[in-house]
Amino acid sequence: MFLSQIDELGENTALAIKIGLIIIGVILFFMDKFTTNNNNHKSVS
């Protein structure tokens, strides 16, 4: 699996990459949620 290959780079590097991926995922989730709510309000009016 991809995440197990990251572990070969070192423990600290792997942890930093995994945390970075989680943060990017959270940002994308909230950006999608925000834009979806805005589009719904515009189409109703």
C-alpha cells in the first residue's frame, strides 16, 4: 500500500506526510461543503 511505502522514508518524514495528507483532505472537504452551500442558495433565488 502507498502509506507503507512512505514509512521507508523515515518515521518523522512519514508522520509529516500523513498529517499533511489529512490536513489537505480536511481543507478540501470544507471547501466543497462551503461551495456546495453557496451554489444551493444561488439556485434557489
